[in-house]
Amino acid sequence: MKKLIFVLIAVGFALCSMAQEHLSFKGIPITGTMTSFCQQLKAKGFTQIGRENNITLFSGDFTGRTATVGVVAADDGKNVFGVTVLFDSSGEWNTLVNTYEYYKELYTRKYGKPDISKEKNSAYGDDNISKMAEVHQGTVVWGSAWETKGGDIEISIEKSGGFYEGVVVIRYRDTLNVEAKIQSDMEDI
């Protein structure tokens, strides 16, 4: 009887492990400590350019383009739960849309049709200045999201730090570690 219980527990654990897969970025599962994840990212050719609190920034190649990559962990640095990719900012609406569309197509090919996709720039004029003014004001809604095995991925066009500039952002969030972060934060409140 004890042996049967042990086998059932082992099978149950194996099934839970299979169902709880982590999302990956560049083939690296988004899990583990900040130190461990960052070492793996460095091994892929990324260079650390900064660190503040629970975010470590890198520069490197993402699909043939130079990008800034932010790795986000829980406050204690024990659980990495997200990765954000930022491309160079631009003051040209067509550049932003072309970059966004390219990555939307890539992710659609890999993960299927986005679960959510909203692309609206309510600029009054059709010229670049009008469209970038809307980006600057934060009234542009231009994004797509996929629920994947292990987490979600979101692509969007957002306001950047420059005047009338925007940036294409890709966010990866690991479901298991986001939930662990939420549970930890709930203990604080």
C-alpha cells in the first residue's frame, strides 16, 4: 500500500511538473535567481549595462537587431519573472509600425493568432507629426498579446523618453513566477 501511494505521488508530481512549464527567452527559461539568469544571458552575448533594485539591463543582439533587455526579478532577486526587450526609439511613425508589424508576424507564426490585438492611433492628421504627437500624449493603443504555455508575451508601441518619440517593446512574463511574486506581495499587505 505504501509503495502504491509513493508511485501515485511520484506520478502526480511528474504531471504537475509537466503542466507547469516556464516561458523562455532566447532559449533560457525565465526562472531561477537573477544571478543565474543573467549569467546565461551573458553567455548568449549580452553585455550588462546597468542594474537598479530588481532590474538588470543588458545590451545585445535580438533577432539581428541591437536591443536593450531588462530582466526583472522579485525584490529578493530569487525569482526572475519577466524580460522586457526595447528597441531604439524613433520619431518616425512608419519605423515604429514596421518594427511592430515584423515582430507581430514572427510571434504569430510561432504562437498563432494573438489573443488580443488592438491597433489604434486616433491622430487627426495622416502626417508623421500628428501621429507622433498622439504617441507622445499616450493616446495610442497599439499592441498584441499571446497567452503561451508558461506565460504571456506582449508587443506594443509606447511613448519613449524623447520628445515625440516612441519605442517598440516586447514583454515576456512567466506565469509561475509572476504568481509567486503576487503571493509574496500579498503576504506584505
